[in-house]
Amino acid sequence: MPPITEILSILGINFLIAAASFVILWRVGCAIKDVSFVDAWWALGLALMAVTTFFMADGAPERMQLITVLTCVWGLRLGLYILWRWRSHGPDRRYVKMLDRAMEGKGWSFGKASWRMVFMTQAPILWATSLPVQLGQLSSTPAEVGTLGWACAALVVFGICFESLADYQLVKFKADPANAGKVFDSGLWRYTRHPNYFGDLCTWFGLFGIAAETTLGLFGIVGPLLLLVLFLKYSGGPSYEKRLTYHRPGYADYIARTSSLIPWPPKKAAVVEPKSAA
């Protein structure tokens, strides 16, 4: 295990890099009056944490390379996809509604609202989520990736492929005008309402598994557990599912029969009438 001063130095530098990136992005958001691109930075920023650690750490080369390459493949794929979606579809209505409410209700400026409600807390959360790809690169022993590491690398690849396929299926469905207003319940979306989240969790629990072959890497469990909590409690899933239940016929029934996260055969459920928006 490296000296504690070296560990703290690398973790501290990465925290400063993460914080600086969100300050810069906040200024960009203020300039264009849109913060929707921040979701793309979540993926790209996590990949950046792996890259900066790679150049600072002196761990086992094989494990460092494996962690960094897998994280970058995941981060670049997801980050560029979200950027494309933002440029194609415009501002995310969740952010627009949240910031409008703060500006109208509290009298805040766009800059204050976006900093307080979007950017201020994201740097520490991103840094904590990336702990597996930071800590997993710091130890030089064991020198080679073992059975657990390679099995978890396969889980990472599975997660990337699963999420990519889910995104492709959703884009293809939305591209057909005949599907406007319909519930997408085929492909991977037949078995889980959030196949993209499931793919992310496979990726990050897999990255943790690679890191966990080192003693220091075991502490990286904070990352995937935090990601799981964010998905279940604070992500866009709960908010947009509530909205779709009110406004899209058949979505309440889709919720009733389809697993929220873990892929599972759909249940035979009675039709659930959507709640009144009133």
C-alpha cells in the first residue's frame, strides 16, 4: 500500500480537478442559460478521474490500464450520447422546471439558482462515486489482475453493452413518429423500466470488483453504493415516472408489470388507471 500522504495527495488533487471542472461548467451554463449538459459531464468526469489517477499513481500497471480503459470506454460512450441527445432535443425539462421554480419562488438569479441547485454539490458526489477507479489504481500488489478482476471486467463490458443497446432501442423507438405518446415496452425495456441504470450499476460494481483485489480498493464500495442510492431516490427516474403516469396512457400499467431496475419477466397485472393530475 502506498504511503498515506501519497494517497491523500492523489485524492485531493482529483477533488480539486472535479471542483474546478464544475465551476467552469457553471460559468458555461450561465452564459447559455442552460445546464442540461451537466448530465453528460457525469460520465465524462468520471472517466477523467480514472485518467488523472492513471498519470499520478504508481500501482500495478495491468490493473491501472484495465480500470482506465474500461472507465473511458464507458464514459466516452455515455457522455457523447447524452451530449448528442441534448443538442438534438434541447434543454432537459427537469432542470428548466427546477430552476424556474427557484427563480420565480425565491427571486434567485439564474446563476445563483444553477449553482445552488445543480453544480454546487455535484463535484463531491462525482469524486466519491469515482473512488473505485481512483483507489483501485494506487496499490502495486497484487501485481496482476486475478480471477475476480477479470470476471468483474466481463461484468463491466456486459454493463456497457446492455446500456448501449437500451439507448439504441429507445432512440429508434422515438425516431418513429407513429410512436408519439406511446409507452415503449419492448426490447430490454420489456424487462426493466431502467435498463440504462442497470447497465451503469453493472459497470460500476464491476469496476469496484477489479479495484477490490487490492486492500485499498475495497474502500471504493462507496462509489457504486452511492450511485445506487442516486438512481433509486434522486435521479430523473422517479420524477419523470410520476409525470408519465399522469400524462401518458398505459404508463401506470407498465409500472405495475415491469421491474424497476433488475431485468425480470413482466408480471401479469391488472390495468392500473392513471391518477388524476389534480
